[in-house]
Amino acid sequence: MTERLFTLVHAHVKKTLDEFAGVSKPLIEIGVGAALYARIKEDICDRFLERLPPLLLSLESYTDRALDMEETIREKMAALPPEEFESLLHPVFAEDEWKLVLMGGVLGVVIGYAQIHILGA
């Protein structure tokens, strides 16, 4: 995931540098050479990516504080009526619902037989 993020950021930084150069890009490439211009863009991208991880950490911390997602989700879920809460959770358990029904049936049969043999009914 991190590698994909860095690749995406790298591509956008290069694109932004070209957009910043604008119509003067061909003149810059002629003046300093296309290879040097490409190396300069790579250097800028590399320096940006070196500074990115600490920025992301501070952004994550800020986002956690600003949005307080855990508390917001807790409050919103607590405010849901029981029917809506069940409809929210049901898809999570729907895949394994048949296992619960099967286990209930098996336990019912086992307990029924146990009662017959223990109580002698």
C-alpha cells in the first residue's frame, strides 16, 4: 500500500511540476536539456517523498483529533433504533447465518434425546 501511495504521489508531483512550468516547459528543456530537466524533476520528487512520511503521521494525528471518528461512530450507533442497528449488522453475519440455524437444530435434537434418556419420558 505504501509503495502504491508513493508511486501515485510521485506521478502527481511530476505532473504538477510540468503544469507549473506551463508553456515555458519546452524553453526550459531546451535551455537546460531534457535529461537534466527530467533529473531535476526526479530530485524534487525524491525530496518530497523523503519528507512525506512525517507529514502523513502528523496528518493522521490531526485527523484523529479533528474528526474523533471512534467517538462519532459510537454515538451514532448508540442512537440507532434497534431495527436499524440490526439491519446494519445483519449483512455482517448473513453469510454464517445458516451455521447458527444448523447448530441450533443439532443442539435441539441432542438435548431432546438427552431429555428422553435422562427423564425416561
